[in-house]
Amino acid sequence: MLRQPTLDLLHELRLSGMARAFEEQTAMPDIAELSFEDRLSLLLEREKTEREQRRYQRLKGHAKLHLDATIEDINFKAPRGLDRSLILRLASGRWIRDGQTVLVSGATGSGKSYLACALGHQACRVGISTRYYRVSRLLDELTLARGDGSYPKVIQRLARTWLLVLDDWGLASLSGQGRHDLLEVLDDRYARRGTLLASQVPVEHWHDVVGDPTFGDAILDRLLNNAHRITLKGGSMRRLYDSTKKLPGDA
């Protein structure tokens, strides 16, 4: 067997997963008992797995999620109106491909940010590009981009991102420029990409957050049409965690 030339060729072709699996196979004393087809299948599966893992790590790093949250660790036992079947449907990522929105509202500590980050994490798992922002920081970034001339580039990057997670919506009213910038971001995404908003402000008060009737109608029209609305109820999950020290999904 021309072991080293084969390894060199696999690396040259950037098939690093297959190369590692090939080295492992050659060290197995009973590998000859497998057929060529079986060995090739194992090599290909290893390459596929490692490529998926590298893609996931790349997407997760780019997403910059605020919390290391996962769907598996969401606490469905606490009485806060969280529909397990809806969350599991959202975990497929289909809503993102369909250009829909998810709106999560609830009191401070009810689990909004955790749920938002868990859905963002899951999107990375299934190969969907994701980016997390607090709304104030997104608007600050757009303001800086407008000043240094990179605004079109930043807007284009946001439009290409499949899932945009916007947290802490409504903590402060929007400025005139903020209303314009947010509308431009949402207009690029409407019915094309997925958007998730998390807010402690009830949806019926979001017009007040925008601060302008015309912009309010335009922004909410893009958010509320074709939206999955999740309203978390009950007390703070942080207090519940402090008393048990073992309930995940409480952020």
C-alpha cells in the first residue's frame, strides 16, 4: 500500500478528515476484513462529519451569541407559557429559510435572551449563518459605519446573514436616525431572511418604542406579518435558579 503518497494526496485535496480516518484505519489490525466499499464509506463519513463540525464552529464564532444556550437545555417545566412543540418546530430552521420572524417578549429574567440564543445556536448547528446584536449596539455600529463610509458594506453584510437576532429591543426609544437605519435593515430582510427580536416591552407598546407613527407602522408591519409570537409569563427564572441551582435555560 502506498500509504504516504495517499496521505499526501488527501491533504493536497484538503480532505483532512479522510486523511485522519485513513491513518486510523491503517493502524487497525483487522481493517482488512472490511470491504473496499465499507472502508471508503467510513472515510467519506468522517470527512462529512469533520466538515460539518468546522462549519458549525465557524458559524458559531461569527454569530457572537451572548449566551452559550442550547435547545436541549431550555427549561420547559417552569410555568411560563413556553410551547415545546413550537420551539421544536423552530429548531428545524425552516422559518429562517422562509423569511419569517420570531418575536419573544416577557419580563426581565423570564428567559428571553436564553431562548433567543438557543435558537441562534441551533441555526448554526444546521448550517445557517447567524448574527446576534443588542439593538443599541447594532444602531451604534451603523452610526459608526455611516461616519467612516462603510455603511453600504455593513448593510449588505446584514442582508446576507440568514438569521439576525436582535436582543433588548425597546430599552430606549429610537432616534430619528435609528428609526431609519432599523427600517432599512428590516426592509432588506422582509420575507427573505429570518429575524428574531427579544424584548421586555409587550408587543402592543412597540409603536411607542419607535417614537414615530409613520416609521412605527412600517417597522411593525415588517415584524408582525408572518411572525411567531412567544410571550413568556411568570416570575424571574433567575430567582428560580438561585433557589435550585440546577435549572438551565433561565437567562
